[in-house]
Amino acid sequence: MSTKARLNRMFSEQGKCFDVAIDHGFFNEFSFLSGIENMKNAVATVVQAGPDCIQLSAGQARHLQNIPGKHKPGLVLRTDAANIYGNVLPRFLFSELIDRAIEQAVRLDAVAVCVNLLLLPGQPELHHQCVRNVTLLKTECEKYGMPLMVEPLVMLPNEEKGGYMVDGDIKKIMPLVRQGVELGADVIKADPCDNVEEYHRVIEIASGIPVLVRGGGRASDEEIINRTVELMKQGASGIVYGRNVVQHPDPAGMTAALMSIVHEGAAADQALAILKGANNK
């Protein structure tokens, strides 16, 4: 089956997408729960702001799909739980797929599924497990016409800066992105590089597969807005931001500002004015 019908629901007519990730509770980390303690309220707030998609786990997708009406974001279903985000790596690492992930995605009316392709220093077994996860999902995605979003994630050693710190080295990001494409990704969700003005190289290496850029940890309004503007100029098809939306004092205002960049090509000062205007209401 073709993935086109679902991709058409995920992306705008211009091929752009803003996906708000609210799947952080899947990973058993206390710090990830900030801003999403009450999931029903968190999802409702983001839905009202009107992004293209919301990324959720199978257990929390109901908060989106129980909302009546036609005009709500598409569901991107997170399919794997990993235990690599703490300040200290545990003795045993895993990235485990949920059972019959694609069947669950179809039942939940998802527009896509998301899976990690993790690269941690000195952890080849974990990388091997992720490669296997992607290949298993790809086979099932083909049966059901379900778009596969692969998340290549290059991480720094946990002891260097603490858990969940990405390595912005473009020479590490590019080959992992390319591996995701070679494994059959329909969409890539990738990290920004240290120098965002080089990000066109990541877009090129993705070989025509749309690239959505991860937001990472909380940043200032100015930093996240300016970075997003530059990434879109570099050729990104959109963004997948979580904590910079749900942990923001005004999630709806930040969503509106970011949507203006992704879909309208707004400049940084225009987007910041939208955010400021929302804050002053």
C-alpha cells in the first residue's frame, strides 16, 4: 500500500510539517515529565494551538483521538521505549519495540510511526538493536501504507555532560541520517548540527526524504526561534519540538510562532512578535 494518503495528512501542500512531541513519559525519566504531568490538559492545549501533528505513545494517544471534530492534528505514534536518557547509563541498555506496532498505529488512525536509530559511544549492541527495529517496522509499514519516521540520534557520552545530550558533529549526523534513509525511512527526524548554516548538507544526504529537525532541550525564545528560521532556510521540511513547546510558559503562543516560521516563512522578529502578542493577551 502507498504511504501517500497518510503523508498528505501529515504535511501541508507545500510539504511542511510541525510535529509537537509529547511522548517523553515513555522513557521513565522524572525530568521529562515537566509540563506534561496532566496529559489530557497538555494535549488539549497543543491541539488548540493547531500544529500539524502530535507525537504520542500508544497509551496516551486516546487524549488526542477522543477529541471530536475533523480539524485536529495527526497522530505520530512512538513505537519504541529506550533507557538511555539518564545521567548514568544503566548496566543493560535497550530500545524495545511495542508489540504489533503498526497494527496499533492503524487502529489509532496514526499518520506515521516514529522509531529511534541510536548511536551511543561504545554501545554497538544498542545500535544493532535499533537497526533491527527499523527493518522490522519497515516490513510492516509496507503492508499497511504507514509512513516510517526514523530518528537518527547521535549522543555524547553520558558522563561528559549528563544524559540525553546530542552530539552536534555534522560528520556523525550525516552518516546516521543516511543510514536511516537507506533502511527505508519515509521521514527523517534528525538533530541540528553545531553550525546550523551547514544543515543543507544533512538535507542533501537525506536524498529527497523530508527532514524534520529535533528541538532538543529547553532553549531561550530567541535561540529556538532564530535556529528554526535558519533550519528552514537550509531546506528542512519542518520541525519536531517537544520540551520547547510543552515546557514553555505559553505553549499555544510558541506553537503559533513556530507555525508561522514553518508554514509562512516568517522571519525571527515576526515570530517573536507573534509570541509576544500571545503573551500579552
